[in-house]
Amino acid sequence: MHQYISSPKRTIGILSAYGIRLRKGLGQNYIIDTNTIKKIVAAADIRKGEAVLEIGSGIGSLTEILLQEGAGKVICIEIDKKVSEAFRATLAGALEEGKIELITKDAMDIDLGSLSSEYGINKMVSNLPYKIAAPLMLKILRGAPQIKTTLVTIQKDIADRILASKGDKDYSAYTVKSDLLADHRACFKVSRNCFMPKPFVDSVVLETSRKGLPPIFKTAGQVDRYFDLVNSAFRHRRKKLLNSLAASEAYKARLERITGLLKDLDKDFSVRAEDLSPGDYIYIFKNLE
């Protein structure tokens, strides 16, 4: 009977054999529940033969099932050299057959757009390391337009920030910036008990679908300036929006104009950053541009 890499016994055996101690600093929390991984892969709707990107591939728990369910090639990125050694030994057959490409580097240092073009990747399925999950998702949305869909397992606090609505306690600059680039949907929760070591919070499997930018955004520079507006607005969360923007050289000379735009949106001078929707920020940016 086949024993999956994701079974607790086999995971522990592989880690022990290679002297691997999982490091919180790298956000190494491995799923040790095979049914959960199969549920994730089923939600990803893998087409037979397609190339899939996996970041934080660990010892291959998810990789194994992606291949089993029809992926033609899985391009894996893993920063930990010792973990990569265990991965290569555990999935040696698939590596020899060319079904896996393993890259031992920090995903934040890789040109993911070029990588996606090279391998024809348009989908990512990953159990993302906690430390890089938020910046990495923005990096993919901005720098790898070939990737149209991602299905990622992330800790619940990050998912809450992405899925928040205006006025929510988790609503943030990150929420607004993510909303510009993609639609997001929570698929299902994953209990912290499904991971080793067990994290402090549960996780969520999140589907992200890239969407077209509004017509105002014609260049990467405009997206940069929009992000700067949003970051400036949320920089001092407890302050009024106008006071936060007044602290920025880029906006302090345009406060009168911004006040007028807020009136157009039926907002007064006391409004705070979290009281504006993503659409409100796009309206302000469009008229400032």
C-alpha cells in the first residue's frame, strides 16, 4: 500500500533521515494530512499535462499529488538546501522523467515572469511559507502576468486581510492593492492540526483570479503611484485620511483637491483610510492623475 509523503509517519521519517529541523524563520509548516492535500489539488482543477508552479515545495507532499492528479510538470521552488536534498531523493523518479524542475532559491529573488514564460506556467498551487506569503502574492500579480490563477494555502490572518471589506478591522493598504489586481475567494479552512509543526492559527485555501486593470492604469508607473497613494493613506491608521496624506511630500500640496474629491464621494474631511472602498481610491487616483 502506497504511503504518501504527506502522511505523518512518512513526513517524520524523511525529516529524521535527512536531519531536517523545520525552521519557523522560514515559515516551514508542512501539511501532514493527505486528504487535505487532495482536496486542495481538486480545487485547483489541474488540467492533464499542464505546467504548475509550486513555491515552498518542502519535501514534496503537494508535488506528489499534483503529479498524481495530472500535472505534466511541476516547477518547484524551495529555499532550504537540506530540504531540497530530501526532495530530490524522495521524488527521484519524477525528477529523472522530467516531470519536476526543482529550483533551490528564494522565490522573492526569482524573475517569476520569465520563469512562467519559459515553462508555459499559468497556474500556481502552493502551501506558501508564512513569512513571504503576502509580498509574494503581490509580486506574482505584478510581475508574472502569465499566471492567471493561484490556489494557495495561507494562514488565516493573511487571508482575512485580503478578503476584508472597508471598515473591517483587517481592511488595510494590502487589501486595496490586492483588489486592484485580482479577485479573491476563500475555498475552505484548514485546521492548524493538519500541520507540522502546528502553527498558532488555522489556514485558509484561497483562490486568486487575475483581473484586468481599469483603463486609467496604462503603465507600471501608474500602478506604482497608485500603490504609493494607498500606502500613504494607511500609513497612520488612527489618523484622518487628510492628515496621513499631509505627511507625504507627494500629496500635501494637493490636499484641497483631494478634499474636493472626497466631497464627490460624499465623504467629509474627518474620513479615515479604512472608510474608503477600493473603488473610492481608484476615483481619487484617476482625478489626481
